[in-house]
Amino acid sequence: MRRIRATKAILALVGFAANVGVPPPVLLSAAKLNPALLAGPDNDLLHSQELRLWDEAARLTGDRDFGLHLAEWIVGCSEELFDVLSFALRSCATLGDHYRLAGRYMRLIHQGIYLNLEEESDVARLVHGHVHEPSTPPRHPVEAMLTLALLQGQKAIGEQFAPQAVCFTHARPEQVSEQERIFRAPVHYGCSRNELVLDRALLLRPQRHAELRLLAMLDRQLSGLLSELPNHRSFQDEVRHRMMDELPEREPGMAAVAGKLHMSPRSLQRRLQSEGTSFATVLFELRRDLALRYLRDPRISIGEVGFLLGFLDVAAFQRAFKRWTGSTPAVYRRSAQTSPAR
């Protein structure tokens, strides 16, 4: 089972819930969590435990937009919550530097997520996700992260800018008035990834409190903190890596992958079962993830995508893709090219 470090992101969640009337013991009891899990920096949470904590926080507070409101609260007291990183972010020269630094040190906030800045000719995409994408996209933590990125950026440059679009992988909530209030932009749901789509020119906007000398000192300190974090790489990550070695020449087989890992197929399957998965599931997730990534690139033909994934012919790939997504590769590619989510 995947574990994450119980870092300040979790403490912020518990703190905000307490601020609106749900004491930590009540929240942790409802989420079936031992308070000792949050007592120190060396304790881990199962990913399922973290998601349960988010769900219980939203339920007990009665806040259907818990993630959005948590982010607004954090922006009001970010220095208290995130100390060195918050001061480093506000010391950056430009908004673009701010987002790049946030992505570089995101593991100090939460070791299971990422925030990447992708720059194109005239737009910039601030892409957020989980290192191990969950089968069911979590709504509240994702909305919290993109709201936090937007509001902190606005605060840093002293300008209430709006994104060109916002994209979420989760389904559309019943009520979206709060999303519309905060983002002031078209919000799309059921997308291939979570992202803010920004005017690239915004990245050049100077920050109000830029302190480059201070930033240099804080950057060294953050780098040291990052180097002290354990580098958790699950066994299924190793299996995915070995599967990549087999593609595109052939469909990765269990015997071949087990041989690369110097173990028997039975031992490989047993190790994967201990992490709550199987060889077939890891292969399915790898091929699906790669297919979605390759199809967003118009330079790669659908036939080439199938070849890169180890399929013998394009028809076999098309049948598999239909099973994975309920759509054909051609339909997915058209929707990806016309959507801001790409």
C-alpha cells in the first residue's frame, strides 16, 4: 500500500477544520486515524487514510467546497504554516520563478503530489497531480492545490489575474458557484489532467516583495531540507520502470520483468500483492497513462502510439483503448486538441 509523509499539508487540513469548529480528536476519530500518526515528521499515512481524512473533514464541517475554502484560509496565514518555503516564494523575482520554485520544493509540503509549470508559445500550464494517480480522482485536495496556486500568485504580484481556463479530472460538482467565484474563468471537468491555463506573459510579472539575496539563502536551506527527505520508490515503480524497458519491442511479460529484477515471477507477484496491486494492473495503468500522454501529441500517429505500447497492430490498440477509456483513440485525440486540458 502506498504511504505518504504526514507533512504540513495534512496539518493544515486538520488546522482549518479546527478553525471552523471540528476539533482534531473528532476529525481523526471519524477518519479512523491514530493521533500519533500526525505527531511527528517521521510518521506516514496510507494514501487511502489521507483521502479518508479529506472526506471526513468535508463531511463534518458541512462544507461542500472544503478544498477551495481551505486554500483561501492558508493564503491568509501561509507564513505560519509553511515557514521557509512561503518566504522563499514571496522573495522570487517574478511569478514564473515563484511557480518554478513551488514545483521544485513541493515534496516539502506533500511527498505524494507534484506541481509542474509547462510553458508554450503563448500559454503556461500549471499542472498538478499525484505521483501515483489514484483510480478515483480526489476532488477536495486537487481543488485546494490549484486554488492555492492561483491565490498565492495573485498575492505575490498584487494583481487579481484570472486564468484562461481551469481543468479538473474529477466530475463536475452539483454546485459550482464557488469555483466560478474564485477562478473567474471557464472551468472544465472530466479532463485528462488538473491544470491552470495562464497567459504566459503573466510569468514575467515582478513580485511585490522580491528579495533575491534572501531567496539565495532560503533556496540553499530548502535544498538541504529536500535532501533529507527519504526517497520512497515503491516496488511497483520499479516494475513500471522495467516494463518501460520492454516497450515498444514487445508486450512486457512477467517472466522477463521478473528476470530483470533478479527474482522469480511468483516472488514478483507476491511483492506487488503486498502493495495492493498486480502485474496485470501495473501494466494496464502504464499503457493507459502512456497512451493518454502520446495521443495529446499530434506529431505521433495513432498507429505509432500502438507500436510504442507494444501492440502488434493498430486494431488491437484501438480495442484496448476502448476498454480502458470507453472512447476510441481518434475521438480522444480530437477532444484533447480542442480542450484546454490538451
